[in-house]
Amino acid sequence: MTVAIFGASGLVGAAAVDAFLAAGERVVAVSRRAPELLGGGEPEHLPLDLLDGDGVREAIGGRGDITHVVYAAVHEQPDLVRGWRDREQMETNLRMIRSALEPLIASGSLAHVSLLQGTKAYGAHLHPIRVPAREREPRDAHENFYWLQEDYVREEGERSGFAWTIFRPPLIVGPTYGVAMNLVPVIGAYAAIRAAEGLPFTYPGGPSYVAEAVDTEVLAQALVWASRAAEARDEHFNISNGEVFQWRDLWPAFAEELGVEAGPDERFRISEYLLRRTALWEEIVARRGLRPLALPELLGRSHLYADFQFAAGAKAPPPPALLSTVKLHEAGFHGVRDTELSFRRWFRVLVERRIIPG
């Protein structure tokens, strides 16, 4: 097996590179910047932009050695949540996956493609959904780049003979910074800024609600499993850590791990709060010897995702968006993770990498 991982520097992609290397497979990591890895393996890195179709074809066309693909690349609009309904965003994501797969399909060696969706597949960003959401439900009738990508992969798989697996995770937790949807660096930066201001580490969100997450390593391990398991062929799987949580219940553990003082709730949008303190962050970086990352570079668009996850500005709790993972476990994958310990671990990794202060 040689697996090409598209979006290899991202939240899922970097974990997938580590997981496939640890499993003894050859990895081609495709991303504009090299992935920052935890393991000791050395993937082949191709610094490609999937919006440059000619460049991608030139780099991977004729690569008959690539047998498997993990497609973890995504294009998000600057206005993250509103962009989920934007037709241009949908078409861009379709164009990107076509750019990645067409040269490999033409080579004739492709055996399996793994693709990511999420709770938006059930319309969780638009309306209340069934609890728990199950993979056998009919496709939710709304426009989504998920459907464009899935239909393309299905049609090409039937025509060319490769299998596919689609995973639907909730919130993904890991150490990657500068991405669209990872709360670990957002919470870490928020804790450091509150401490620098002499203020307690207060929860800034709205009404409490029950949520789910998945550790990026659990998802990466599932991607390795799907590349080999007959039970994963042409199937959708929900995936999570195997438990639920509430943000307020995790907040004291976050405070302890980050070495800050917890405090009573305050309601505000963490995205606005952080971006008003870019100069203070620069002072923290200089004083604590951190990597010279500007705050927007650290956050990516994840601060906007934090507002969404924390139900900022909401008067009532969001409707539950909980996933059944029975199908995945019955198919043979049993990875789970303690969500509190997951956050704690990735905070420590960011401290070790000098991304946030310890």
C-alpha cells in the first residue's frame, strides 16, 4: 500500500500521516506546507495546491504506486459558518477533490478512497436532527459540498473499480493550529490572554448542551482500519470518542491543565475578544519565548468555530446533534478516547511545541 493523504498538514491529515507511517505503510503527504508530525516517520511530501489542477496533474499523474487515498483537504470561506451554505464554497470543494483524484483514477492503481463529512450531513447546522443520527437515514435534503464530493466518488468508484469509505465525525480535537475547526489552540490562547490580563479563565459561551467529540488519533486509526477492512467497503460510518460532554463540565479541567484560575461564566464571543488582543498576544509570545505566530495565524478560523461550538449569543440550548456509532463498532473498529484527557494531551503538545505557554 502507498497512501496519498491530501490535506496532510491539517487536523486530520497530520494524524493520518502519523497513523499510516506507524502501520508500516508508505505515505505521500500532499499539502501546501509540510505536516508537523508526532511520530518519527518520514513521508514523501508534495507541496501542492489543489486549486492548481495542472500542477497536481504534473506532480501525481502516472503515479501507479499510489493505491489508497485519504482525502482530508477542505476549503472554508472567511465567514466560516455562513460559508457552509455558500454555493461557491461547495463548488470549490468539488473542484479540489476532482483535482486530487482524477490523475490517480487515470493511473488505474487506485483501490480505496476515504472521505470525511460530519454532522452537517444530517443537517445539524440547519435544523434539529434525529437523536441519535444513524447512517441509514435518507440523505438530508439540503445543499452541501459533502453530496457533491460523495456523488463524484461513488460514480468514479463504480466506473473505475475502487472502494470508498466515508466518516462522519463531530468536533475533532487535536494539536494543529491555523486551521478552520480546532478549538485546542483557541482555548489555549484564550487562557494565556486572560492570565496576562490578570483575569480568571471564565467560560464565555451560552446555554449548556450535550455534545460529542472525536480525538484526531482515533479518527486516524479508523482511516487505517478502513483502508484494509472489507467491512468498510462502500460504507458510511459515524465516529466519536464514545461519550458525551458539556463544555462547562470540561472547563475546570482545562483551567487545571493550562495552569490558570477558573472563574464564573461571562457571556461574550470569544472570536471578538481574542482579535481585540493581538498586540497582547505578541507580548506574550515575546515574553514566554513562543513561536513567533501572530494570533490570526494561530487561530485560523477556529475562533469562529468556537463561537458556534460554545453557542455564543444563543438564548436557548442548541438542539442535540448526537451520533450513533453502533455501525462502526459492529463493523470491527472499536477505538475510543476520554474527551477530557484528549484535550489535556493536546494542550500539553502545544506547550511542548511552544505554540502556547505552559
